[in-house]
Amino acid sequence: MSSHTVTRADLCEAVYQKVGLSRSESAELVEQVLAEISGSLEQGETVKLSSFGSFVVRSKGERIGRNPKTGEEVPISPRRVMVFKPSNVLKQRINEALLEEVDA
């Protein structure tokens, strides 16, 4: 399995290669898509991308945590967290890719 991390620059390059926009137009398109997704998540909306998955914002209430080093109880303030739930299509594609690697 590859340990390569896909970056914004990689996404921009992929759009440039496959769509045929200029590099600057490709970069702007990627930035606009990411800004739209980010803005929706900031508003607490769920972002669902068909055949890919859903980004869901959840609210977590205040709770008591424990410092693992000292054992001291520490309050953890309420916060919102983002969770990604992959679609069944994406899960299947990932598992098929794993099987191809094992067979190779």
C-alpha cells in the first residue's frame, strides 16, 4: 500500500490533466469546491457526495476526561466534530483494490 498523501496541489494537477483547464483555473476550481464543502460544514450541514460518502458534523457535550499520565480528571468542553462516512460504493472499491494488491 502506498503511503503517499494526496494534497491540494495533487488535486489541482489531476483536474488540469483530466479536464483540460489551465493550471490556474484548475487550482481555482479545486479551491472553490473545498470552500463550498467547508462552508457547508461550518454551518453544521451534512455534505453528501454520491458514490463517495458523507461528511457529518456532530455535537459532543461536555464530559469528564482523564489525564492518562496523572489520572487527574479534566473537564472536556463541548465541541463539534466532523465524521466521514464512506459510501458502500467507496468501501467496495477500496476492498477490491486491496484484493488486487494481495493477488499481485
